[in-house]
Amino acid sequence: MSANSMNLMKYYTRTIFFTLLLSAALFTPAFAQGYHIEATIRGIKDSSLIIGHYNRSNTLFVPKDTARADANGKMVFEGKTDLPGGLYVVLFPGNARWIELVYSGKETSFSFETDTTDIIGQMKITGSAENELFYAYQKELKKRTKEIESLKNIKTADAQAGIRTAQENFRNYRSKLMNEHGKTFTAQLLQMSSDPEVPAAPKLPNGKTDSVWVFNYYKAHYWDAFDFSDPRILNTPFLEPKLDRYIKNLVAQTPDSLIKDADMLVKKASANKDVKSVVVFYITNQYENPKTVGTEAVWVHMANKYYLSGEMGVSEEVRKRIAEKVNTLKDVLVNKPFPALSLVDPSGKKVSVQAVQANYTVLFFYSPTCGHCKEASPLLKAFYDKNKANGVKVMAISTEHNMEEWKSFVTTYHLEELINGFDALNQIDFYRKFDVVTTPTIYILDKSKKIIARKMPVEQLEDFLNYYQNKVAQKL
């Protein structure tokens, strides 16, 4: 698709395929009792179809009912219980194709007919103003996209003018729709699926656009289209992708910034308890085992503020597990001093983390019987050999308590030059004390034994240290 077509398509993002997953539904109240949806789909016959709604993203789907098409493609979805509002999908046999429907919760009885050869173009709606609007929009979008596609490869001024005209016509159509039908659920869906419109930005003294202003405006208006008090937004494909993009792309990946914006999002979501529950869970889950170094502090914050405080209801068993993990993590977070750790080396001499004299200390927690540890050890040794002249030391710490296996590991992988530590008294719970959930687990400490990185893959040690040292140098 051309860039121009993509600009047009940004107003309505759709996923070509999605995975059919059963997900626990967050049931929300509808506005009327029961539902009755009649469908005629030419090209489908003697087949069972499923109707359901998206659940927070385009990869989760909650089935609500099934109906069997007769020889003419006619079927009826109906039930006496309420359906929650949301963006619904009628899945074809095999789940490879589908029809989207807007279900506001107010229009509980309507019908539609279409043809499998052109679902959007042939769609006719009866009894649902929301879906009439929804498909009018899709037909206009399809029309303008087709115009652009027909002109994109023609390199003439008239063709380029035609593309601009098609884009402008669609923008005017969309603006008119939003002005006249802005309070409809369909308009809300269309707004949620698009980016905020950024007005003309001010210019810098050098004449260039102020990109910082653009970023700040975009971030400040990112959530304008979301009504967090409306539980129907949970049954659309937009909430989790929007959260993911906001948190990972628009917020600085530092604990302070992330915690500030996380609390802001939870405050917005507090307008509805179900929406709040999803937002709190989603953010918390992102930072339990984060990809960005040092951001586990966000998980600790979320756990303390929203779960251990009692604000989010959890079972006593879950609460206990969260409290245990918080108790472990709070002392081994980035920017915290590493806790005291004393061991013995192969000669029986006492060694301790705090006594290591080094610009940087790498702690390598491993199990002598661990396959990944065996693979990582040669890489660790090569890293040490290359960086020891720069004041880098490595302490390799066995988390198991078989002395013979430990000593054999040290000699087999030629780690004698490292500081090797062993818990001879079998007193240390490495899992609870140092969050060694899997092996190997690597921490990096600075000269004062402050943690500067944790859970670092051995392959990234050198790149991280180079990055960190450059970062420190820039502050001097």
C-alpha cells in the first residue's frame, strides 16, 4: 500500500487475521433484555457461524452465540440474556473471514444482509442506525482508497492532485460524520481507532517544526477519544494496543516516568471498575519481567499501591504471593545497594560482594547442572578476559550446594581467575533473597556496589557496560 493510502487508512485500522481465543468475558450491563439479530449472507449455506466480540485487543475474542445458516444463507442469533456492548464479529466457518458489527447495547434487534463476494459493498442494514453509519463509513473509505490505488503509480501532476483530492474528500466526510454523529457508539469506535489530530506546530528560530511541541501535544491528547467510564471499550480491539503503544513509545522508560504515567492512567480508568481492573492488571503484568533494564520498580509500585493496599480485590493466596515477591524485589532493584552476600571460595576462604574492589562487579548466579549456564560460561569468561584491565571483576556464585559439582564446574569452564563463591553452610535462599528465579541470573554493580542492571543476558554485558559508561561520561 502506498504512503498516501496508508494516510487515508490510518483512520480505521483493521487486522487481516486474528487468533480465535476463548477469554473470560467482563460482563457489562446492556440497555435492554435479550437480543435478536437476523442475517442473510449470500455465499454461505448449511454452515454454523459464531457471533462474539473483541476483548481488549484484536487477538482476543469472546464467543457469545452460534447460528446455522440455511440453504439461502439465512440465520438468526437470538437469546433472552443481555449482550454487552462492543465491536462484534460474525465468524465464518474456518474463522478465516468475518463480518464486523457495532453492538451499542441499545439496538438489540436488527438485521443485515450481504454477499461473500463483497461484504462491505453489498451490506444492507435494517433497524440499526449505528451499523448504517458504520458501513456507510466503510463504503466511503473503500471508495476513496480505490481512487488512490488507481492513481498511485501514475507520476503526473493531475494524478497527484487526484490523490490529494481523494484524501481531502475523505477527511471532509469523516469530519462531517463526527460533527453530526459524534455521540454515537460508532463515532466513538472510529475515534478510538485513530490517532489524535495534531494542529500546525509552531516553528523554531531556525525555521524547523518544533518536534518537541508535536510530541507533547500528541501525548497530551492521546486519550481524548477514550471514555473510560464506558465499559464497552473493553469489548473492542483498541484498549490494550493503545496502552502498549502509550507506555512503551510515549513514556520515558525510567521507573519515575513510568510510575507517574501508570498512576495517571489508573486514575482515568477509575471511572469504571472493570476498565480500571484491566488497566491495572495490564500495566502490572508488563513490568513483572520487563524488557527494559531497571523497570521492575514499576511492578513493585503497582503491587504495593493497587494490590497489597486492598484497592484491587485479590484472594488471600494471591495477595500472599504478591507480598512475597515484593519483599524479594524491593531490595534488589536497580539503583539499590546490593544486599550483603558472603560465601567461600574453592580454598575455603571467605569472599563477599561488598569486599570486591572493582569499577564494575558482575554477579553470575548459576547452577553447575544448568545447561544454559554451561553455554553462558565461555561467553562470561571471554567478557572477563577482555574487560578485566578496565577494572571489571566477575563473581560466579553457585546456587546449588554440591561442592564437588561446583568445583568441577569451575575447572571445566576455566573460571579459576574469577571470584568463585559457594554457600558452604547451605543457609542462603537465593530465590527469595536475590530473585534468582532462573539460572543464569546476572547483576551488574557499580564501584559503590549499587545495582545498575539486573537479569542481564550474558551476550549483552559488554554492550550494556559501554552504553552505561558513555551515559555516565555525558553527565560529567
